[in-house]
Amino acid sequence: MDVRAQIAAVFHLDKCIGCHTCSIACKNIWTDRRGTEYMWWNNVETKPGTGYPTLWEGQNKYKGGWEVVDGKLRLRSTGKVRGLTNIFFQPYLPTIDDYYEPWTYRYQDLFDAPAGDDQPTARPISQITGQYIDIEAGPNWDDDLGGSPIYAANDPNLVGLSDEERAQLFQLQGLVFFYLPRICNHCLNPACVAACPSGALYKRAEDGIVLVNQDVCRGWRYCVSGCPYKKVYFNWSTGKSEKCIFCYPRQETGYAPACFHTCVGRIRYLGPVLYDADGITAAASVPDPELVEAQRALILDPFRPDVLEGARRNGIGDQWLAAAQAAPTYKLIKQWRLALPLHAEFRTLPMLWYVPPLLPMMGTVTEHGYRLDADELYAGLAERRVPLRFLANLLAAGNERLVTDSLAKQVAVRFYKRAQTVGDVPANKVEKLLARAGCSPEEAEQIYRLVAMPTFGERHLVPPFQRELAVADLVDPQTQRGEEGLGPRRRPHREF
């Protein structure tokens, strides 16, 4: 057992209001430079929808992530032979049109226009070419479905839905949809790192954050094609790849990442987890329906004595271990089994997990008013909300049972608190709901406190990094090699 530490995140989709404050915070800090105009390291998509870049989830087009061939993991986009033949031509790269061509306005036209009867206008110009353009797309072009069912109808997650389920979804879309915030997943098995021929991408040993070394990057862009989430970008000005750095400079000084810090809906949870690095290949190689459970099995109980001993042997300090024990991420992912990974079938073992949205909670209207019966709601869970197949395609590699289990526990907690605050749910029904969800009253109270009433420190548990001290302690100054085969830990100063 090779115990490692990883900074992980959980996003609660029922709480996201789609305000894009997280996107703007990230944009203002990291991607306001020349060549990054089209980059959104954090973006918020409307689901159902086609996303950013367009149809990024369709790996038949982009060939991102991993696949299992003859029992072995293999990159979809490249390999030893394919990488050599395609080194000067990347057939699976998204184009600027798949993102959008960034634009601004020639405001000087407002001042230089000759006198006339018409009001002068500032025409849009490309931020790349400087030429006039017709605006046809943007980073959130399909926000709230863009007033059209076109985007929702082309969502790749609709695969496998029956005609009845599709009709149900599009009947609902006029009333309800949900938002999907996305950042780099900082995966345990990152395809971008494996695809890079120059070795510019790497995963930091002390916290699992995936970075690009700008001094080593040669702009081959295999990382862009290899990442199935399309969260690695190419800077057309510098000729280098860039990506979300999980705000590691902020974390190293004790602050949460900018998108976490500014989140209006308070949907984001951050904290370290411990995992077994020896099991990564096996966990990523299981059949699709088993991927989520295999990844959960990788995450270790931070209270087990053998896990703590293995962690200390690998140089993980007591402060990190205490943070892992108190982290909200372990509770939401493994202890309470509420959170699920985005597109586990890409086999990158992402460490950004999502609590699936419970909305819409649909009741019935009777002559006595609006009725929301606990038994009926639980029995008709699939009929009273967004189709489970859609959420399973998005968050559970097609395994509907995992989505149902998460939603059932959320329903149980909701009615448990409703019985306390409103008093219109009988105690026997609450007990029945909790029993069906495998949830005790004590656990329901804990879930409620963390989901509905957490403090900032309870949502964002950033352990003390002290990276320069950790590296100095683990690296032999004579050999520059880490203990227990960890390999070299020192990195060049310039990192993105």
C-alpha cells in the first residue's frame, strides 16, 4: 500500500445558482493575459447542453482519456507509434470555433465616426486577429439553454435515453435545468500527463495538483487532446500549454482557491484525502459500471492505523493527516457516498466529485392544495425529476444505482429536517425513509449541518503546505532522490 495525499474537491449541484462569479474570479486572476482570452479554467455549463468547448464529452470526436485494450490501459489519442506519426499534426484537437473566437469592441469608432444622422456603434473585433467579426458563439452561449432546445437536444449524455425519457426531459427543460461548474479534475490517472511527449506536465507528489512546467513545454498539444475534459489550453501567443493550477499559491499560504472563495452558492468543498497509489492501474481498468466503486476503494480511511503509518512513512505530516480526518471531501465521497465523479468512464480517476442535483421535487395538486408525500416521492423518484439515466451517464459511468442511492439519501435528509421544522411528515415515514437510504438520524443531522449550515472553514479545509520544508525533508541533498522511491521532488521555479 503506497499512501499518498491528494487535495480533492466536491461540488454540490443542488446549490449552484449559475451566477458565474467563480468564472470571473478565475479569469481576473489567471487568464487576463495575451493568448488566454478564450481560456476559462473555471466555467459553468447549463445541463442538458453541449458545454465548452462544444461537445467536449463526445470522445468519438476528441479521443480523450483512456480505454482498455486487451486488458491494458491505453490512451485514446496517442501512443508510442501514433504519437510519432502525428507529432506535427493533431487530428483530435478542438478548434477555436469549438471554444469561441474571443472578441472586444473597437470603441474608438464611437469617437472617430463622421457626423451623420445615424448613431455610431462600436463594432466587434477579434482579439486574435484584430479584424471585424460576426459574433456566433461565446463561453456561456447556451446559458439556460440559450432560449432554444438545440443545445439541450445535442447533449452527449442523452445516449441511451428512451423516447419517453427524452420527452420527459424536454418537458422539464422549460421549467428546470441545472448548472455544472467545471475546473481541472487533478486526476489520479491524468491522461494529459501521460500524453505529453516532453514531460512538461506532472503531478505534484505532496498534494496531487497537476501542473505544466513552462520551461519544458514545447507546445506539442498532446495534453489538449489527451485530456477528456478539455481543461488544458494552448496559449497561441507564448506557444505553451496552460491549465488550472488549483490556485496552489493561494493554498500554500492557507487560502482556498479563488473560485472556491468567491462561490456565492457555497457549493464547493475542499480538503485532502489519502489514497493508495498502488491500486490506480487496477481501479482504472475495471468495467464501466464498477469504476466509481473502484475509485472509492482507492480512497483510504484516514483513521486506520495502517493507513496513518503508511502515510507517515511517505512523509505526510501529522497536520495533513488531521486535515484528512476532518475533511468534508472524505465524508461526502466515501463515508456518506453522496458525491460521484464526472464521467468516470474516461478512466482518469478525477478528484473533483459532484453531489447530483435532487431538483425538481415534484408533488401533486389536490383539492386540498399542494401535496408532497414522502412515500410517493421515494417510490416515484425516477418519474419525478430529471431522468436517472441522464445523470448516470454524466456522473456514474452509466450506473443508475449509484445515482439512486445518492438521491435517496438526500430525500431522506430533506424529510428528516422537514419533520423537525414543518411537522407535516409523520415520524414513522421519516424512519422508513432513513432506513431505505441506509442513513441514521445522527448521520442525517451531520449531512444537514455540512450541506446547509457549514462555516467557511468546514467547507474549505486547507492544510498547511510548507512545501519548501516538506521537499527539503524528503530529498537527500546528496542524491536529490526522495525516500521510499518517491523520485526527485524538486521542480523548476516557473510553474503553471
